[in-house]
Amino acid sequence: MKTVLVVDDEASVRDSIRMILEYEKFTVHFAEDGKTALARVRSVPYDLILLDIKMPGMDGMKVLEEVKTTHPHIPVVMISGHGTIETALEATRMGAYDFLEKPLDRGRLIVVVRNAAEFKRLKESLEAGDVILGESERIREMLTLVERVAPTDARVLVSGENGSGKELVAKAIHRLSKRSAKPLVEVNCAAIPNELIESELFGHEKGAFTGAATQRLGKFEYADGGTIFLDEIGDMNLNAQAKVLRALEEGKIERVGGNKQITVDVRVIAATNKNLKDLIAKGLFREDLYHRLNVIPVQVPPLRERREDIPLLADAFASDICQRNGMARKSFTPEALKKLQSMDWSGNVRELRNAVERLVIMTPGKAIGPEQIELNVGKGKKVTEGMVAFTGTFQDFKDRAEAAFIRKKLEENDWNISRTAEVLDIQRSHLYNKMKKFGLEREEKG
């Protein structure tokens, strides 16, 4: 049950808000003035504050300033019977979530309070970097599985497309596990050159190879007592796979260039955007390692298979981006949300968030409509279209051009990462990071 603090010097307003919110199952507390409000905020973890601007003594703007200094995570909705655009903008600049005018409209009040209370939860999760947003059946089923497996030490193999949220699943499992007080160590197997992957995972002794000037601990040792997340496990070479298998079977590792067995207590979560069974058939992935990792399989659905979550995701991202940039709150029109739901999103949630950030920054007003999506995102059109007429920042233009160039080279080389990296004369890991940054992913045919 959410707890709301209503700060207003008019008893009739407090009573009216109390009746509306208690009917909606909120717990409602009151304060008649600013000093009382601040005292209560110090002792109660409120989910939301409704704050009148005009009050005797300390006015609402001063209270807002104090709350945002000491409790910045609490959303504050300002209320005024003498509202002006200038006052609303100033309150938003100071960190207010929204602005309501008296006399209060019941429907508008309920919507704003619900959204603001939920935004607090989402913002805390977004800042923690471990949120899984969604209310679709596919997401609920996945979260039920995550909650069931998390308290155990079972190994988990997370499968899903690029940008679908595999890393968030790993973080959620670790956070809900008995190992949560220990580290979650992440390893991006695709971003590490083959010749360095073993050293990265297991460490090395001084002089083990050219450049090994000192002893170095590996990721498995850093994760001792906690969890290691092997992202893009399908890109790991066979030699490293053999050593990972041994570590899983024996609970021991050996540094490169060393001969000492080191005992480690590590839970392994692996993730892949590839079909590991296909790689096994091609001799590129060890079948015994696959079975060791795939104790509990978790499939993350692509965004196109849970389109009903797109409005929630888009609104949450927009709210977070506005707050982080000190911008007035912006929201999507119903028509815009329908348009977002109709789009392909081959880059999944990551691509959607990037698009929402672009829309928030480029939309001049408070409402983001379908015309802004056409102008700044488009529907199925290449990034290169309309670039000459683009009116954004120079950095955004450069990012668009770079993404279009890399995509073209990937297509020319049938999305072979190693060959494309050679053509571009950059490291394979650098190309992978660029692809992740721009949400570049091969589109399925048919």
C-alpha cells in the first residue's frame, strides 16, 4: 500500500484528497504547514508528496527545495489555486514530478498520483540498473521463474536477442539470491579477444606471457562467494570453454602460467543471443559445458512478442530521462504509443530506450505525438534517410552517420563480426561495443 503525504493549509482540500485517495487504497497522512511536512518526511518513507504552493510561513516552493535536497527520490506533485505557466516550469526545474491546479479534478488527481507513486519504484530500480519492466504474460511468467530459481545455487542459462534484457535477468537473480551481499562479476565474452579470455577469467601469474608484468586475479576469484555472469557465452573459444567446464565440475581454477589449484565458490549465470545447439552441431561449443550451464533455462522474450509492455516502458523511460536532465515532464499521446507498438524494434528494449531519449530531447512541447516519431525515429526506414534535413545536435548527427556506416559494412560482410572488424580496421571488441551502443542487430528475413 502506497503512503502519500498531503501538505495543504486548507482543511477542506485535505479532506477531499483523503476521501479520493483512501478509496483508491492509498494511506494518507497530512501536514498543515511546511515545517510539519518536513518533520514528517524525516520520519516516514513516503511514496509521494502532494504539496500546496501558497501556505503561511514556509511556502511550497521552499518545502520542495528542502525535500529535493534531503529526499530526492520522493516524487512531489505541486498544487496551486493560482497556477501560472511560469510557476509550473519553476517547480519542474526544481524537481517537481507534476503540477495540479485547484479545484482538483478527481480523475486527473488519481492518474497523477498513481503514476508518480509507480515512478518512484521504477526510478529506484532504474538507478540501481536492475529493473525488468513489463506486465505482459510473457514477462510475468519469466519473473515467476526468476523468483523461484534465485534463492537456489542452480546454474542458469539466459537466452534472448540483443537488447532484450538478459543482463537485467542476471542482476535480478543475483539480487534475490543468498549471495546478494557478495559481488556480481560480469564478463562480456564477445568483447574480449580470444587470446585474453583465459587470463580475464582465471587470472595469470607474473611472466606468464609477454606483457604479464605482475600477477593478476581473474573474474572467478573476484566473484568468490558471489555470482559470475558470463554474457555472450556462445562467443567463448573452445580452450576457455574447457577451463570453465573444469571450474564448474571441480570448483577450482588455475591461473594462466601457474600450477596452483585455487578453490572458488561461484554461482554461474550465462547468457547468449545464439542457438547453442547449432553451435554444438558445428563443433563450436562443448555439449558437456552446455548441459552444465543449462540447468535452468530462462528465455527473455523479444519486444515484438510483448508489445503490450511498450506503453509502460516508453512512459517509464521518458519520465526517467526528463528527471535526469532536469526537463519538464513529457508524455506520449495515445496515438504515439500505438505507433510505437506497431514498430519492429529489432534492437528490443535497448533500441526503444534510445528512441525515447531522442524523442524527449527533440520534442519541443510536453506531448510527444506520432509526427515526432515519424520525424525523429521513423517506421522501418534506414538511419540514413533524412539525414541531410536532420536538425538535431552535431553529435547526434555523427552518431547516426556512424551507425549507418557500420550497419552497411556489416551487411556487406553478411554480419560476420571478425571480417567486418578487419574491413573497418578496428578491434573486434570495439566493433561489438559500437553495435551495442547503436542497437545494431541483424534483422531476420521473412
